[in-house]
Amino acid sequence: MALALTTRVDLSFSRYQFDEFKKNTKARQVPFEEIDYSIYKTTSNCIAFTTSEERITTWIKTFYLRYCAEAIKDGGTTLKSTWDETPAQNDATKSEKISITLSTEDEKTQVNIVTIIIYCSTGRIQIQGKSLRVWGDSEFPIIKDLVDQNVRNTLNFTSSKNIQSFLKTVSQPPMENECDVTNPAIITVTTEDLPPLSNPSNPCCEKSLTTMKNNMADLESSFVSFKQEIFKSYEDLKHDLTSKDKEINMLKKRIGSLEATNELLRKDNIELNSLSKKQKQIEKKVSNTIDQYNKLKKNNEVNLNPQTEESPQYSASTENVIPNIPTHNIFSPLNEENPNHDISINISQSLQGETKKASPKTLDAETVILCDSNGRKLDPKLLCPNSSTEYLKCPTLESANQLINQYEFKQTKTFVVHVGTNDIEKLPINKVTDQTRSLLTSIGNKNPEARILLSNLLPRSDELLQKAQNLNRNFLQIPTEFKNVTNIEHTNLFQSTSILYDKKHLNDKGIKIFAKNLKSAFFGTQKTHRHIKTKRQFHPDPNKPFLPNPLLHSNPLLHSNPLLHSNPLLHPSPLPHPNTFPPSHFPKPYYNTPPFQNYDHHFPPMERNTNPNSQKISSEDAKNQKITEIAKLLYGLFQ
């Protein structure tokens, strides 16, 4: 026997050992170490069986020693075997499949007998070939007996002659009297070749006929019983199918009801989640309201003592001021003089109104930002460092005006205003400009000494871009009309539309540029429309007593030279100067305010990246400011 090896055989057989077989559910079920020819079709010439993890190496060793260890010859015919291995995919040191091909070879031809395929990873052994039945009848019992005896290499094979007999059987040509089913021959039979008819009265023939009749009767009775059993089984199966159909319909209905219940539960769950979110929002609002209430209560308690202490001063000042006010006007004499008690009543009512307005809400922040949705990503702490900041969201100018009227800004020194993005979508330019002026007026009334940074509108990507630019031109004229108003331009944002993520809102890149512009204006480093660098002017020392200038503090009616009053904004109306107080205690006249362009007079230059709100108003200036406000109120009563 000649052996052809494509892979070197592992004589220790450890390469073919697997600790646990793989489960192949798609393969056909075969018996354990037995042959069953009915599993596969006859034309497939295939049989298979399985073995265990402990016996797989014994089967492989037996196949090797029987067919591959030595040469087997029978006359001129040699049994040739081919050993082929397939390595495992996950482990190259293991062999997953072994193929042993047995064939007969003589001087002329080579004929394949069978092929033995051993799947080492699953324990399945499969044999196929045209001599399958010969191998199964003669070789399989011998090999199984050797496996049961656990054959070793040193064992002397006493059954080698059986291999010779197997080789003779597979190498013999078919007999002449055998019928070749695949190539049937035509047989011609003549009457001369037929034997003479036997005597009909032969008892052997009669016995055979009787036996045949009995067999036919048995077959008929068996067939009838089989038919009855089949009908009975068919009826049972039909009944089972009907019952199963009913169960299926019931299950379908049950599934439908469960789906409906599940849908209702899902909707209830969604509603519960929404209610839970609303509840959390309400709880958050309630907690914020409580915090605001406690804060306002604390501020009111703190502010009660200063008000009670200052109230006698107001009454004393009014008692001293009222008798010294002249009751005549040189331009238009009064027809009826107001009694002193009416004046005191009006003054008390006005003071009560001011206290009522100051009582609702108080903001202690030094910087207040009024901004629309474009400021939602601004960080007030980074925008205005070293300053307490309050951010008020104002979608429209009207809402901004309402917020200004709701709060009292006691310590606020800077207002940053950026509103109007949504107003230009519904209102004309003139209306938006007027509402902006109204907002600035409200801020000036609340806090006259605070500076206001008015931000221009940002670029858009729709048809309102031109409208926004026209409105920005109107904003450039506003600083000339109001005190302490500075315009913030955003020309660097109008250079490209890549700073927008929709038609009117800035993306992250635009927010950074927008914040940089606001911060530069806040620290006074941006060249805005109002900001003009001039030489630093003289700043009086607040600690020194005020000495009036005769050119500025004299009665404006005494100046007959019109060149001294070329600017009518400085003198809106003639006011009789009582001049009854000593010069060191008399406040600065409100109508002699320096020009608006003199920005440094109100806000002296500061170092870079410092808080512009860090300037402190002296107590003397605060008292002078209060006395000036009372003088304004008294002047209005006499008009």
C-alpha cells in the first residue's frame, strides 16, 4: 500500500484531540458509531456516524495503522491511500479535518474505492464512494472492534488478511450472471429454450398457490387495518388542527388586547413624564421665587434704617427751602400764589410715590445686561469681570422697558443694551428708534449717572438686513441726544455670513466676536462712535469744598451776550437762582452740565482690564445730587 501525504502525520495524535466538540445544528443527525444506510439517499453513496471526544483519537489511530502504516498488495493490485489534513481556523496547531482516500492501482488503471472524512472538531466521521457497502459490511465491524480494544502501535494485526479479502472484493469485475441495472441488456428467449410445462396436478404447485393465497389474505387484512389506522390518524390530526386554529385566534385576540393596553400605558407614561417635568419646573420656579423674596426682604430690612434716618432731613430741608422760594416770576407773573400747605402736600406725595416705586424690586448688580436671544450664550462673568453682573432677557424693546420699570437700580453703574432684533420684523424703523429712545429715557430716569452701552443690531441672512443697517444708522445719532450713551458698532460681524447658524442668530464663532466687541466697549478699548481719545481734562478733588465759578454759577438771566448761550441744550428754561445758601454748601446747578462729548469728565480713564464701575461717589456729591433733585421738583411745581 502506497501512502501519499500532503501533511505530515502527528504520530502522537495530540493535534487531533479537542477538549469539547462544536455543535453543528445544521448537520443531519447520525447514530453513534453505527452505520445506517437509510439516512442518506442510495444515489449519494454516503454514510456517517459520530464518536466522542475520548475515542476520536483512537479512531484516527486505527485508520492510520490499518490503511497507511504498511503497503497492501493482492497480486498486481495495490491498495493506495492519501492522507490530507486541514488546519483549524483559530488555532494552527490543531487539525480540523482529515481526509483519507482509498484507491486500487494496477498496471493500467487507478480506481477510487472510498473516501473517509474525519471532522476532528465535531466528532463526525463520514464515508463516501462507490464501494461504500462493501466497506461498511466488511471493514467497519473490524475497525470498530479494534477501536473497542484500543489498538496500539505494537499490536500485531491478525486481521490483515481481511484487508486482502476486502481488496479482492473491490478489485473483482462484476459477474456475468449479474444484472447490470444501469445498462440493461436485451435477452431473447425462444420457445425451444423453455422447459416443458409441468403437470398441473403437481402437489408442489398446489401448495405454493395455497401459500400465496394465504399471504395475499394476510396482506389484504393488514392493508385494511393500516387504512383504518391512517383514517383515524387523519381525523385526529384534523381535530388537532381545528383546536390549534382556535387557540391561535384566541392568542391573536389576546395579543391585540395586550397591544392596546401597552399603547395606553405608554401614553400614560408619557403624560406622567411630562407632568414630572412640569412639576420640577414649578418647584424650581417656587424655589427661585422664595430666594428672590428672601433677598428682597433682606434688602428692604437693610434699607429701612437709612430711610428712617433721612426722612427728618427731607422734612427739615423742605421747611427751610419753602420760605426762601420767591413767589414771583419776572417773565410771567403768577395770578394766584400757591399756599405753603399745598406745596408741602405735593412734596410729601411725590416723596411717597418715589418710595413706592423703589420698594417693589431692587437690583444690586453693578452691571445690567439687557439682551435678546443673541445673548443666550454670553457669559456675564467673562464679559464683565471684577463686576457683579445681572443678565435680563428682553425679546423686544417693550419687554425691556417693562423690566426697567419693575426694578430699582441702586448700585448699577453700567447698562449694556442689545435689543431690537425681533422688533424690526413687525415694526417700522422709526417706531423701533422711538422705542429705543424711550428705553434710554427710562434708564436715565432710574439711574442718571450710569453709563449706557447701546449695541447696534447684528447682521442677518434674510431680507431684513438692509432694514437693520438703516436702523444702525439711526442708532449712531442717539448718543448726541442722551447723556452718557455710547454706541457699539459691529462692523467686523458684517464682513461675512459664516457667523450665523440661521437667519438672525449667531453661531459659536459669531458669539465670540460679539462678546469681544461688548467687552472692548465695556473696558473702553473699542473705538466706538462716541469714544474719541482726547487729552485728559482737569478733575476736581471731591474732598475739597465746592467754590462756584462766577461765570458758570451766576444767574443765566444776567448774561446778555448770546455767544455765552449758543447751545440751547445747556439751558432748557430760565430758572430764578435763589442763591440763598452759602457757596460751600450750594450744589452744582443741573443746567450747567458739561457737554456730552466730554466723556472723560464723567468717566476718567482707567487701567486696562479693570472694573469701570469701581469709581465711588463721595458722600458730599450724593447729598448735592439729592438736593438738586429736590430743587428740580420744586421748580416744576412753580411752572
